[in-house]
Amino acid sequence: MPFQIEILWTDFLIFVLMGSILAFGVYTLRHEHLRVPWRQVARRPLAMASLVILCAYVVIGLMDSIHYRPLQDRQNSGEPVYSNVELSLLDKVAMPLRARTEKTYSAPFAMQAYTKETVEYPDGQHAREYPRLLYGGAHLKNEAERSGDIASRAGTATLAGLGFWLLLVGGFLLIRQKREETLAQAAGRLMRGEGDIPWRTVLITVGILIMLATNAGYLSLTYHIFGTDQAGQDVFYKSLKSIRTGLVIGTLTTLVMLPFAALFGIMAGYFRGWVDDVIQYVYTTLSSIPGVLLIAAAILSLQLYIETNPESFTSTTQRADTRLLFLCLILGVTSWTSLCRLLRGETLKLREVDFIQAARALGASHATVMARHILPNVMHIILITVVLDFSGLVLAEAVLAYVGVGVDPTMNSWGNMIVSARLEMAREPIVWWSLTAAFVFMFALVLAANLFSDAVRDAFDPRLRK
């Protein structure tokens, strides 16, 4: 085979999480009491637009979670020899961005380097000037052609994206077209926003994303649209690679946190007595420890283990992935206490209601009561907390990277981009595009997650449900 599939720990857990989400979706479709609040979420245009943006981030993150080792050579016996460098499907798609590396900094859409260098002319003379980039705008003869070329390529990409979007809308209308209804009438219903689900908002959001994707993809073939960093790497490529890190921090940490919070919170509220006292003591003690110090101690201990046992890791990608997984575990262990308190208080109230007392009187075991009667009735609290904590965990990665205990410095992440931009903002002339790119991508993800979480909170909170 020309490649060998490589499954990292975080890759495996990501696909397990995706399978769990799909299973929960099937379970929701079979239960009316869960379908009702989700239908309320689906009726909100802003929530559906945010969901489309989140799905775009998830697709990029999943593409970056399919890793493989390319074939490097073959031995005399015919056995394949694979590379020690793990690549992802996103690396394959974005190979032009990954391969085109400049010498050092260059501004967005620039044709020349950002700093002057000593250039030697054929006649032997030397001069200090801004050298031409190896790849950015290399197809142009001079600076005067750049503006027209960018406008021409942007127009071509916009027309291509618009055509693809119109085909998508046409296919959607054919599927949604009712009997004895013309295509124009179906388009009129769509434009008026008729129906329970705001398909007009969904399609407009999809169209905007398609336009942005076609423009970014086409322009990045000949320009560095977000510039390059100190090592000459394309900042747009680094921003795309950082999406997976943000999603892993936000989702896998939740996967670690939920079992602790749900089990201990429900047990504390249901059994009360000494069980409640022990669980309260544990999460009160854990909450008293400064989270940053606990994370720093754990990450530094892991770093020491990695340095003293290099034979356990075959590549830098595996070392960085192990540190990322360990960071998710530590964040999950230190962030379950607030949800545990909420579930304990709700369970204390639920255990006294009539249907719980009736189940106990009929001989139902404690495990059955907690699993079949209490857990479904506190699920709205779990869902609200999960979607609200996601954006906070994404931002926490940037903060931890800033203090030096975040993900591995060799891993692409928005936090590492912000840390490197700290020094770039102090130089003259200022290098602003790395910080701007990290801010734009992180802002879009966190804003979409917050808007969607607001809709989920309003739909699942019994006090706000209409």
C-alpha cells in the first residue's frame, strides 16, 4: 500500500465520541420528550446558522484526525518502509500550503519579504532591499499587477462558489418540492421562510461559507493570504491545523468530565448520608486546589516522563498527541465539580417526588432508579452545561499555552500562535497577522458555540421552555 493508517489516541477517542453523538441522535429520534426541545432549537434561525458553522469546523477537525504514514521506500525484499512523519487527510488536501515555505515573515498577500536582506546582483554589487518571495505572487512580474490579479482571482472564485451554491439550492428545492408544485413556487416558499425549520437561513449560511472557502482555497494557491510566520510557514495553514486542537480540548475534556459529574452528583443527592458527605468532601477539596497549578504539575511530570523515555514514542506527533490527551484528562478531572454540584441539588429534589417513591415501593433497585428515572430528568442540566463549557475550554487552551503548560509547542494550536505573536507584536515593524488569524478562527468557533448553546439552554431548561 502507498500508505499505512496511523491511529493516535485522540483520533480513536474523537471517533468514539462521534459514534456516541450519532447513537444519542438515534435515541433522541425514538423519544418524543427529547425531540420536542430539539425541534425548538431547530426553529431558531440564529441557532441553525451557528450549527452550520460548527459543522464546518467539525469537518475540518475530522479530516485532520485521519492520520497515515506515506510510503518512503522499499527494502530489497520488497517490504515497504513507511515514513516516520504522520500526515493527515487535511495535510494531503492542503499540501500546497504545507510545502510552500518561505524564508521568514511575509505580510498577507505580499510578494516580498517583510524585512530587508542583503541581495547580491549579477554584477557583484550588494544592496539592502526586500527580496521576492519564493511562492507568494511568484507568477507576477511586478507589484503593479498584484491588485488586479487578486481581484480577478477573487471574482473567479466567487463565481465558482456561487455556481456550486446554486446547484446545491436547486437540488434542495427538488427534494423539498411538493406534489403539483412548480420549482418557482417551491423557491418562493423558501424565500418567504415558510416551514418549521429556517432553511433560508441555513442555505444563506452555507452559501457564505462556500464563498469564503472557494476564495481562500483559490487565492492561497498563489498567495499567502494570512502571511507567513518567523519560520516561513503559511499562517492560514497553521490556523486550519489548529482547529482540531481546539475541538479536541473542548470535546474530549467533556467526555472525561461527564462520568465523574453524573455518577457522583446523582449518587450524592440520591443516597445522602455518608455517601453525600464523602463526595462533597472530595469535590470541595478538589475545588480548593488552584487549577492552573494542578495542571502545571501534571504537564511538567508528563514532560519529564517523555524526556526520560524517548523510546516509548516513535515520532514528535505521538509525543504531542500524548501531551494533548493528558491535558484533556487533567482538565476533565479538574472541571467536573461544578456540574456535580448542580446534579446533586437536582437529585435531592427529584428523589422526593411521587414517581421515584413509587418506583422504590415497587421494589426497583437503586441502580434502576438512578439510571431510568433520575438520569433522564437531569439530562437537560447535563446538555446545557456541556454546550456552555465547550467555548470556555477552547479559550482555556489559549490561556494555558500562554503560561507555558498547554499543548506541546510543536503542535499547531491557537494558543501557540498567540504565544508566538506575543513577541512578534513587540518588534518593529509589527507582525500582526498571526494574532489576527488566531483571533478570527477562535472568535468564529466560540461565538457559534455560544449562540448554539443559548438556544439549547432555552429549549431544555424547564423554567424557560414554552
